[in-house]
Amino acid sequence: MNMYEALEKVTSSEHHIPADAFLAHFFRMYDDTATISWQVGFCTPSQELIVFTVTGDAVQVNPPAEAFSDQKEILPFAQQEEVTFNSSDAVDAVISLLRSEHPGHDANQIILLAQTLPSFGSIYNVTVVTKTFHLFNVKCSVVDGAVLHKEFSHIWSLRKD
């Protein structure tokens, strides 16, 4: 299931999405299981975030995602017709980039967040947690897959004293 198939499951479910809400993000963690789950987030004009999780045919409403709690403003994600580079290709491109730029740092976990950021526009924000406990974060365009930003750091750099 791709992110737009997950969106279709949410919008055709019995769950209510306010008429003035806009599509804010898609979120997926890639792992070794065959189960594919997507989070699909909508935002109201008052910046209330409504998040759904889609696994198979099941759709459930979640509490607001903490990842956005410090973001000043949630922006609408690109319209489907504007997204010409798919999320699977973005993940494949990031893994290829990791292998070429950081050999020996194999992927352990992959996190994909499709979102809109003021400084980048609508992007795939892909973070790879490596088996060597490094993070490789790449922001790439949803239009053509161009790499807009990349950063490689050790997981300990997240520590706050």
C-alpha cells in the first residue's frame, strides 16, 4: 500500500475529517515485517492535528503526534498531482546514497515523513538509523527526488544534557 492508497482508506472510512482540515503529512516506519502501516495526518485551520493509522483495511484515530508539538505552524502537503516522485523511490535513493557516501553503515531502521517545511516545501524527510548507531537524514523533493539537504551524525548527538 502506498501513501495515497492509505489516504483513500482514511477518507472513505467512517471517521470524520473536518471539512476545513488539510492534508498535513504521511508517516511510515520500514521494518522487516510484512505489515505496512501508514500514519496520515490532517490539520485544521486552528492547527489541531488529527492523525489516523492505516494498517491493512483497518483505520484508527490516534492522539495528536508529538513530533509536531514544537513546530510553530503545520503547512499543507502537496496535492497528489504535484507528487511525481514516489515514496518508495525516495527510500531507495536514500539507501543508495548511504551506501555510496557512508560504506559500512548499513540501514537498520528507516523512517519516512512526507511533510511540508517552510524552508524546503513539500518533501520526503527520510531518516535511516544505521547498525552502527548513526543517523542519516535526507530531505528530498516530492517532485523530482532532488536531494535538498543531508546530514550524517551519531545517535548520541541527539542527547541533551
